[in-house]
Amino acid sequence: MGTFLARRLIFSAFVLLGVSVIVFGLLRLSGDPTALMLPIDATEEDEIVLRRALGLDEPLPVQYLTFLSRAVVGDFGTSIRHRQPALQMVAERIPATLELAALSFVVALLIALPLGIFSALYPNSFIDRLSVLMALVGQAVPTFLLGIILILVVSVQLQLLPAFGRGGIENLILPALTLGTYSAAFINRLLRSSILEVLDTDFIRTARAKGFANRYIVIRHALKNAAIPVITVMGLQVSALLSGSVVTETVFAYPGAGLLLVQALGNRDFPVVQAFVMVIAVLVIIINLVVDVIYGLVDPRVQITG
Amino acid sequence: MAESLQQTTVPQLATPHAERRTRPRWQQNLFALLYDPVTLISLIVLTAVIVMAVAAPVLTPHDPELQSLRLRTRPPFWLMNNEPGYPLGTDALGRDILSRIIFGARVSMLVGIGAVIIQGTIGVLVGLMAGFFGGWIDTVLMRLADIQQAIPFLILAVAVAAVVDQSLLNVIIVLGVAGWVPYGRVVRAEVLSVREREFVTAARALGSSNLRLIFTHILPNVAASITVISTLTISTMILAEASLSFLGLGVPPSTPTWGGMVAAGRDYLATAAWVSIIPGIAIFLTVLSINLLGDKLRALLDPTL
Amino acid sequence: MKHLRLLAVIAFALLLVVPTAAQDESSITIALGTDAASLDPQLQNDAFTTSILSNIFDTLIYRTADLALEPGLATDWELIEDTTWELTLQEGITFHNGEALTAADVEFSLERPLDESLGSPLTSRFRVIEDVEVVNDFTVRVHTVNPYPLLPARLSEWFIIPQDYFEANDPAFVSENPVGTGAYRFVEWVRDDHLDLVANEDYWRGAPEIQNVRFRPIPETSTRVAALQAGDVDLITNVPAFRQAEFETADNLEIRTVPSTFFQYVGLDGTKNEALADVRVRQALQYATNVPEIIEFLFDGSGAQIAVPLAFGTFGLDESIEPYPYDPDRARELLAEAGYGDGLTIAMDAPTGRYAQDREVAEALAGQWAQVGITVDLNINAWADQLARYRDGDALVETHFMGWGTSTFDADDVLFSAFANRPNKTNYINDELTELVTTARTSLDQEERAELYGQALAIIYEEVPWISLFQQFDIYGVRSDLNWQPRPDQKIEVRTISIES
């Protein structure tokens, strides 16, 4: 385990390096922040002056090395648009997005777990069909459409919950529902098919034949085995939630990291996007590490390598 | 061994090929499939979508890009004040929604299937190799997946849109390239658990080559997961296209896509809901059908059955 | 047992859901399309940010809602030489931190953006300033590099900042903690969430009626409208034109509109498509453009057709010029004469997500031009991409759909950089026009300038280097009991708002 972690740590450094090169390159391809800042009648000379002041006039390799050498010590530069430290701007947004992600994950599990288990236990029954259908409704509607409809119905018509923004839990309910229903369908279906698969394996059949007809035991066995793909997907979802809540946060004007990303990208605010992606990269590395370790714990047949 | 190989070559969607199989189990399954009303309805919906996609120019009553501002946001036939000849109403530029739905089927299916083929191919190959060979290959591939996963696909989409003009092909490629990681990880995870099973170790002991092991023993066993993910992601991709349109990074707007229509119509939800809701229903039905069918297919493909 | 616990959690969650607290009478919440970029007024060039900042900072000269110039922090301004303006400051004005406003602050405010290392997007605007001379505590002289008739107009845009405060503090801190002389003091800013201001009781124009203001950014239009309808906010910007009807039936909400300073046009580049070098083709395009139809059906009437590329109320605009009529037959004739009777294909760059229904306008133009045989190859670009192409100039295709907002309300703002400057974005060269506009630029005789612009516009009208489209209306949604009228420059001056009791 110790050497495993040590090796992963070394490889992680390479992952971060790879991410930084790619993001830096993609961003420079995406345009020029000064174009967006200047008045419409600005001349080419004005652009050159502004680029020089912002350090965007240096050759790209020099800019990259400057970025890298500072990033190593945690300095991701200053936001071009907002003139604030980029990393701090990202860090300020993480709690809001984590709150949203956590609650939507709870929503997803609340929907997915019972539905998934029920439909796997009674495959092709009415309950199964209904649960598949329910899970699918959430999955088949574009996120932004669901969000806007929820706002129109719950906030405008019924006047039950605020339409937007961050505040108490009442502000979180609609966005969490919007975000959670999508993951719910995914987890529900994966859970169902995994449990079905496990229920069909020899050892469960044997267990059943031996008279362990107790559903509870079956579910426990099945869940444990079905956990692998589900954990994998959950791992994917956590990082996807962080950057994937872009649409939901935009619809609900929710001041999380996703909204920051989409706006920083729109403004070509390179330092903020770079800081954002490096934070995500670190999270992805940690999550994947945890997922790999959990594999080993859940399914002893899996040897941890790499 | 031979049996499982054949099973994996069955195309992802049910096609007439399957009927030529003479194996009793297959026949059984197929009959079950066709007698199941849910499956049948799904099949009908999907057939309709595919027919729309293929024969769009013949089926449309109007040019999907022809606009008439004077006819903007006319409601569909079941509402008051509708315009004869425009059964599903018109959008914000007075274009015929029915015609755009029909043409949109083509684009949306292209996006969905195209992106899934790209990401599936990359992801499954990576997952198989990583899981089967383990060691440094696994390490390198999985760290590559980490890199891909850490880069929000929006950045890729923004960069591509800036370098080349927005187009259908670019959207497909962006979605395809950015989406292989889930396949890679799930397939790898499955392979990890399959490769230690008795029948694989037995085959290996009998001297099977790696390639043979992967494609005859491992792949069939992870096919169920791949199918589930693929069907789910076809719909995910159709929806992702909608999200891209929402963020202004989608297919050029005069090209009708369902996602683009929903996105463009969202501002009208309070006043002319059909502009957005009707393509939303098209997406809903298609996604539902694909997923229901994918579920059935999973049962058929699962070698443990 | 587990279920019980779950139920308890849900019940608790529901208990926390309290109805939105009723607004107290002297507080309002205003929802804008985006948040402020920076609260350092010289490090941003953004309409919403300027709108917020206009409550915290003042200008030397004040632009009234009907576009007249009147005293602001300066009681008087006078041209004493061709390149020298003398301004007299009001005495007894203090910044929110207690610092007194003096000529040194004015000097600092006008010279700071000239420091190129500051990275201000506004540097180009200030470059006309040669030097600011402090005569005494309340008198300054502004020396310009050449005779500059637009200086009073510019001084009505530029916020005056406190020198000591800016010099004593870190730039990152200053840009999040603004201190001005305005009607409201800064309280708190949580980016993309809310920005709070409180009334400045010592304001030199008198304490404002509204005590507390909260600005909230809501980028998604439907959400912004919903937030107003749900009662979460009291005033919103950028209501889509087609949603005005909803407000007619609502009992406590209203629409307030004002013609904006923004107009839209299509630039034509004859160097990229030789057909567009032919004046007949350009005129044909203008004849083939049915602007009234776009205004009526896309904007529900909320817009005004323009005859030449200037917004109404702009100095130098002869408002009696009639726009080209919509005449597709005439367009076809002209095209045939020019040798394009069989049709013509032109490419167009158009933005999405910037102006009201921009994408739809571009598509509508393509549809209208198709009727006279012109096929438009439409490139819809995200705003950043469109602007990058625009800046580059060479990257633009042969036509581009854009909007132009003037802040000086002077013809020079558009005409010089669009048609006289070389290179300009449509590569349009007309020596006579260049001469007229360049002369007007440095003339201090307003009558002469008006005359010169009249001649310039006659050429533009005939030559059609741009297709003139329309001037948008800014549409605000408000609580009916708010006494407030919008300004044409998008500034929301909260001190002018009061609540009917």
C-alpha cells in the first residue's frame, strides 16, 4: 500500500503537468482576453499596450514557464478581468459547488437506491417498469429545460421557493433536484443491471438454492458486488459535478465554481480557468485514488496496481 | 468460446441480422422482445426517428430553414390561433416546427451515435488494455484518463469553436473525444474483476493468446456494461448537444437540432412553450426508447444468461 | 428505523423553507445580466459595471437622462485655449472615507489610466490628455494633445477617484472596496452573488430615498424575469421584447423602456468580396432589408429604424434623413444591373449571446436577403470569438453583423473609427469622407462640426458602407410602485428611484 501510494504520487505530478500543458495550449487557441476588454473603437496599438501590461505579449513558451514556475508555489496569477488572485477566486467558489453537489448526490441516491433495488428484485414487473420510467424522465429532459420549468412552476406559479441564487437550503432545493435527477437515472440503471448480473451469478444462485432466500442477504451480497461499477460512476460523477454543474449554476444564477468557469471562459480570463482546472485535476487525482482503494476493499479479487 | 464471440458481434441495435440466428435461445429472446409491448413501442419510436432522419427531405412539408417573421410563434393545431399547414406550430422566426423536428432527427441521431462511436472506441480499447495488461500500460492509460477527466470539455469546445467555425462535425468530435473516460474506467474495472475468474485463468493456462483472451473471453463479459453505457450515452450526447447550444457553443443555429431548438426556445417557455417543449418531447421519447431498448439488449448480450 | 430518520431529515429540510421575506420599504434589489467586472472604475469597460459604479462614484460633468451636460463635481468648465479646458470644482465634497475632494484627486483620476503598466482597457480614451494642471485646490486645467471638442462628453463618463486611498492600498483591495463621492457607499460584495450599497447620508446632492440597494447578477434571461415575477427582485434589466405582453396583465409589475444608445448594423467589406465593392450591390442589400418587419415581429415594436449608423440624440445626426424603404424589386434591379441577377453568395459573421436576440436578427437578415437572390453563409460566433475576429479585422468574413454603442453621444464616436481610421474593420476608403470626419474631430466650432457631419452622413447614406438596421430599446421590468425612469445609457441611478407609498 505504501509503495502504491508513493508511485501514484509521482504519476500524479505527471498528470498535473500534462493537464497544465493542455489547458494552457487550449486556452491560448481560444482567443485573446484583451479583445473583450477594450472599447469597440480601440486601435491595434491599444491592444498591444494592454497585452504588454497583462504579460500576454511574451512568447508562449515563456508565458507557460512563468505560469508553471509560479503555479508550483501556489501562485496562479491574477484574474485579467477582475484583478483578483485567480486561485483565491476559485477557492471561494468551491464550497458553494460542493454544497450543491452534495445535496444533488443525496437527491440522486434517494431516488436511485430504492428504485434500483426494487427493479432488480422484480425484473420486468410493473414496479420495475415504473421505476425505469421514473428514472428516465429525469434523464431525458435537458438540464436547462428542467431547471427553467422548475423555476416557472415552483417559484413563479406556486411561489414556494426562491428562483435563483445562493442562501439557505431553500435556494439549493431546485438546483439540486435539477442536477440530481440526472445522476439518479444513471446510478439507478447501473445499479439495476449490476444487481441483476450479480443475482445471476453462481454463488447467489447457490445461496438461494441453499435456502438463503432472505432478500436482505441477497441484496447485501448483490449490492456489495454491484458496488464496483457504481463506485466508478460515482467517482466520475463527483468530478463531473464540479465542472458539470455549469448549466445548472447558470440557470439558477448560483455562484458556484461552474458559473465561474463558464464566465471566465467567456471572458478568456486565462489565469482563472487555469487555476480552476488545476484544482479540478487535484480533485480528480484524489477521487480516483480513493475509488481504486475502495475497489480493493469491496472486491478482494481486485489487486491494486499502478 | 465460439458462442460468446458471435454474441459480441451482434450490432448494438436490434437488426434483422439477429433473426437469421437459428439458436433456440436467440429465437426465444427475440420473440420475447417483440411480444413485449414496451419494447415494441420503443422500436416503433426509434424506427420512426430513423425514418425521419433518413427520409427527411421527402417528409417535410416546409423548408426547415425557411422563415416568415409574420408567422412567428404560431401555436400547434390543438391550440387557438394556429396556422393551417403548420401542425406543430412555428418557432420564433416563423419556421415550421414539424419540418425542423424531422430534420432535427437526422442531426441529433448523427450527434448521438457519432459521438458514442468515437468515445466508445477510444474508451473500450483503453479500458481493455489497461485492465488486461495492468502494470505500466494500465498506469499510463489511467493517468491519461485522469488528464482527460480533469479538463472540462467546455474548454475543448471553446477552443475548437475559436479555431474552426462551429459545425456539426466539430460538435461530434468534441463530444466524442471528451467522453471516453467513463467507458475506459468502467471497462477496466470490469476487466479487473473478470480476468481473475476461473474461466479466464483456465483459458490462459491452456495457452490462449492475449488478443484471443481479450476478444473471446474478456470483451463478451464486459459487453453488458458497454451496452448499458453506450445506450445511455447516446441520449447523454443528444442532451449534451442541447447544453452546448444553451451555452452558445452548439451546432450553427439555422441547422435544426432538437437540442438547439429546445435551447433557442427556452426564452419563450412562459409565452410560447411549444417552441421548446415539442423538441423536448422528441428528445424525451427518443431517449426513453433508446434506453428501454438498450436495457433489453443488455439482457440478450449478457453471456451469463 | 432508517426510513424514519430519513423522513425526519426531509421534514427538517422543509421546515427550513421559509417564504421569502417581504422587502422593507427603503430597500431594493436590482438584477443585472452579469456581475461587476471590477469595482476599480478605471480597470473595466463594461456597461453593467458602470451602471453599478455610477452609484458609488461621480463625474466632473453630469449627463442628464435627456443627454444634456450639466455640472457634476465641477461647477463650471470653460475652453480657455484651443487645447486647454479649465474646470472649477465644487467645494466641501468628501469621499466616503472622509477624504476631501480636491484638484489633486482630479489630476490623479485623469492621469492614472495613462500609466500603461496599469493595464486599463480605457487607456486609449485618456490618451488625448496631455497633462492635468492643478491651479489651486479647486481649479484644474486639462491640456489636450490636440483641440478636442469631445472633452466635456468624456468628462461625463470618467469617475473621479480618491488619490490617497488608491495610492495607500493594494490594487486588488481597491478593486473590491470602492470609495467614491457618490450617493451610495459600498457595503459588501460576494462575487456573482450580491453587491450591497447603503445610502450616503452626506451626499452633496442630498441623501437618497432608497436606503439599501442590492445588485444581483442573473445571467439567464428566463430566470431573471422569473425572479421578478416571483417577487425575489424589484427591478431587472434586459427583458426580452416578446415578454412585454406578460407584464401588461400583471397587476404589480411594469415594463419601462428607453431607446438605447446602441444601434445595430452590418459592415460590408468590398476587399473580401468584389461584389460588395459595387455600390449598387450595397444599396441593393439595404433595399432588401426589411427593418420594420424585424422591429415589429422580433422586437414587438421595441426598436427604431436608423437611416445612417448613428443613434438618435447623437450630436451631428441629421434626424430628418429617411431610411431606405424596403423595396425588394429595386434590390433585384440593382443586383441585375451590377451583374448579379443570377444570385450572389456572401458570408456573414454574427454574434450570439450579446445583443437582444442577435442570432435571430442575423437569421432574419439571411432570410430577407434570400428573397432577392442573395444567399447568406452565416457564421454564428460566440461573442468572444466574434469580437476576436472583429479586433483582428482580417479574420472577419466579408460582412459582419455587430452593434455599436456610443458613450459620448457624438458622431465622432462612430464615424471616425468606422470610416476614417485606417485600417478600419470594413476596409472602407473614401477620401472625401475621411477628410470631413477628420476635420470635424478637432474643430471646436460645434456649428461647423454639425455641418461637416451632415456632409459625411450624406456620403454614407449614398455609399452604404454599412447596412443600417435599428436602434434597440432597453427594456426593464420593475415593480409598479417604483418611481423610476430608465436612462438611455444603461446606468441605473438608484438615487433617482423612490417608492410610492
